[in-house]
Amino acid sequence: MAETPRMGIGMDASVTPLRHGGLSLVQTTDFFYPLVDDPYMMGKIACANVLSDLYAMGVTDCDNMLMLLGVSNKMTEKERDIVVPMMLRGFKDHAEEGGSSVTGGQTVINPWLTIGGVATTVSQPNEFIMPDNAVVGDVLVLTKPLGTQVAVNAYQWLDQPERWNRIKLVVSDDDVRKAYQRAMFSMARLNRTGARLMHKYNAHGATDVTGFGLLGHAKNLAKIQKNEVSFVIHNLPIIAKMASISKACGNMFGLLQGHSAETSGGLLMALPREQAAAFCKDIEKQEGYQSWIIGIVEKGNRTARIIDKPRVIEVPAKDRDGELW
């Protein structure tokens, strides 16, 4: 009988074989600081971010969630009484949308406002997809656009004249507000449909793109592959106008180099070439959002790189500029 796989530190979720025949505990935790100004949406983003690590393993059902909350002692009582319940509600509502529920957690008072949680599920081996089976000839698919960090920062700069002056030549006030809305809705989107479709289209492994940026996570995924493969990224789908802002800031975000941190980003997965287009079509049909084939898996020594002049795909495309997506 094949040994039950075990996954530890370094990948998205830990996978621990249980002493009860054939089951594994899949578990992850995450927390961070607020980055949008709507507390309810912040709760949703935090929840989506926690669940995303399970979804990256192809797990579609989360059995239980705990919430971790740091309430800032710098808030007035009135601020606290309004903001904290809204964040809690956003987190709880989103857990329910993902078919889970929050049954406990921990709250502390400290100087910083933080929110996050723990997601836990007990799975049979066929319910999760180990991330280490990419083969030469696979393609790389990404399910959310890049540029959330740039969008959130640019939005904050609307009130900071010295920063705004650096970028106002390349973007309008309206461009920035729109990009911020797009980023916020993208970050709050659950990667659950993507996880479901990983099974349908035989994904060979995945990770989610968060704090290490696209290249950082691609490298992490490449490093643990069983086969001698490398990932080469050719296309960068980016929230409209964010590439221009990144360039205007003298590359302080490293967006086109794949270094810009993302929050609650998309799934980056290795799919068989002949099934990738069908995956992209299927997820768009179900969710109304695009996915993209961004690169290839070739023979190599378990590294990842972005080509010298990657193609930037503006999201949404110019002809849909008037719409949010």
C-alpha cells in the first residue's frame, strides 16, 4: 500500500496522516493587517486568504475555522464597537459561503489591528492534490490578476500629494479608484471553484500567490517538484494601469519582475497542456472571471523564472474598461 503523503513547513498547508485509517489532517493558518478601508470586506479578504491555502491543495471543503483577532488599543471605544463587529461578520459570512463555520478562536488587545484564522479539514487521499507532480509539457495557469499591492498603495496615495504627484501623469484619479475596487473584489474572491476544477482537469500541483509575489511562489512550487522541471513564465495578467504605476514609481514594487506582494491572490497551477484552455473556459463560465495560461513547465533544475520581456495582459481588457471586470 502506498504511504500516505505528508506535507510540512514550506508549502501552503500541512498534511498529516492520522492514526485513524487512511485519513489526513489538512491545516493552515494566516493573519495580517487591514489593507482596505471597508471593515466588512476586510473580514471577507482575511477569510478568503486563510481558506486559499486549503484550496491550493485541491481541498474544496473546510470542516472548521477558528478566528484570530488582534484589536488595537489605539482605537477609540466607538471605533472599536463599529469596526470590529463588521470585520467579524465579513469573516463569518465568507466562511459560510465556503461551506464552513467559525467555532472559536482567540482575541487579544495590542497596538495593531490584525485579523486571520485557522482552517482545518479531515480528508481522504483523493480529496487533496499534492503539489509536486508537474511534468515537462504542462502549462502554468493563474486564476487571479496581479497588482493588488500596487492598487491598494495607489489608492492610499490619493491623499498624499508628494506620492500622488509621482503617478498622476500616468493614471487618473478614476483609474486608481477603479483598480482599488477591482483589487478588493479580487482579494475577497474564494479560490474554491479553482480548487474544484483542479480535480476535474487533473492538475499536477498548485500554490496560491500571496506575500512572496508571483515569482517567489513559483520558485517555492518548483523547488518541491518530484521531477526535474523548471517553470518559465511568459505572460503577466495585471489589474489595468498597475503596470504603468509600478514603472512610474521606479520599480519600487517589482511588479513586472514578479516580486510584488499579493494578498489573497489566485491559484498558480500546473495543468496538462491539453486541459488548460478548458479549465480557463470552465472557471470563467462559473465565476465570470478570467484565468490565464501564463507559462510552461520545461526540463530543468527545479527553479522558476520570468522571461526578459513578459507580455503584460491588462485586466480587464480595454474594450471592457467601463465595467468593473
